[in-house]
Amino acid sequence: MNDKRDQVCDKRGEECADRKQPNNTMTAQPHLQSNIKKVFAVMSGKGGVGKSVVTSMLAVTMKRRGYNAAILDADITGPSIPKAFGLKRKVTGNENGLLPVVTQLGIQIMSINLLLEHDTDPVIWRGPIMSNTVKQFWTDVIWDNVDYMFIDMPPGTGDIPLTVFQSIRVDGIILVTSPQELVSMIVSKAVKMAEMMKVPLMGIIENMAYFRCPKCHEEHRLFGVSHLEKISKEFKLPVLSRLPIDPILAEACDNGMIEQYSNDWFLPVVSAVEGFH
């Protein structure tokens, strides 16, 4: 595995120093002991499109390419990241702050389920409390030498996405959709929020785009004909990848073994992230 961490920024000291300075009056500083170079939010217009799986695989793929990767799970009411990685340990801390849980590959993860006594306990909180919790994942957690952090956003454009974009200096947004979600109205909401928050929208990933028969290898579009090209043209969004339905990936997530899953489908996305400035 080639170590590409030094390629993330030619001026690592300047970048790290800049990361600790707020770029507007509402941006929160990360923990003083944190070192975070690039941050990308993985967003969807609605739930059920496989956003958390995409977030997890982006971090796994980045780690395999030699970078230090991290996931900030901002989906407070539906945290699925710890399950995909099979995490049973809870978050620890010291007198300086909280320490994220580290996976077998070395990916740093912070999620509400890593703080709850039981991962099945519901989070019955009002919006401001949830938003403040996500903000604390940024300010109170000591993130160690992170080259790429991926934020798993809750679906939609509510309180938490607003808090993330106002409090964290997000470098870019990756929009995840599914064929049945590819309608102008839903995508438009996410695009307009990105524009209002002045965060660059990198492109779109169509998840569950097709199913490839293991016997005949023919592609079957279970959710109908895709409108991806039309949406891409309408909103001037590059298509980063079209991901198939893969039962093996689903099984890996269910069994907490996503780090053992490997495929080339995510390489175009991480290449786009590497080259995004």
C-alpha cells in the first residue's frame, strides 16, 4: 500500500493551521489537538439510498490507498456506521477530550451509538440537542492526523445539515441518490442548500443503479429506467459513479465486515476527491 498522505497538501503545516481558524463568524474550531486536512459531506435528498454504505466504503478505499481516514457520523437518529464496521467498543476519553473508536484498518469513527449504553437505545432528542451533539463531535473529539474525513449526513436539509455546514469547514459535498430518487425536486433541494451554504458540490453517485445477474451477467434495472444523465445535465453535476445492487456488500455491512469487502466501483469517486481543490 502506497502512502499518499503527504500528497494531500503541499503545505501541511499551513493547511493544519488554517483548519483551526474559523472562516466565518459561525465556524467552530476543531479540538486544539486535532489535525484534519480535508472534509467531505456525503448527503442525500431523502433516506434509504445507501448513503452510509457509500460513506463507509469511501473511508475504507481511502485507507487502502494509504491515507488516514475518518468518519463523523452526523446521522444521530439513524446511526448505522458502527454496525457496518462491527464496532463493539465505546468511545473513551482523557482530560483533554474524547477519542474516536479506531477500526481494524485504522479508520477513526465517532458516532452516537458509540456513546450509548445499548446501540438499540433510541435517541429521543429535539433538534437543537442533536445539532449541538454533532457540533461537539467536531469540537470535543481529538482527531489524530486525518487526511480525509467523511461526514455521514442525515437525509434532507434540516437542522443537522445546517449545523454541519455552518459549524464545520466542509471542502465539498458528495450527493448520493438512487434511481427512484432521481427526480428534479428532490435533487434540487440538496443542490440549493449547497449553494446557499456556499459549499462546492462535487458530483452525484447513483446507488442501486442496477443488478447484474451472476449467471448471465446481464444488467437489470430493478427500479426502472435511470434519469441520471438528465439530472446531471440539468444541475451541471458530474456523475462520479453508478453503483450496482450487491448482496455481498449488503451482507458485509450486516455482519460488520465492510472493511473486508473490496471492489473497484469506488475508485473513480476517491480519485475525484483526491483531485478536488
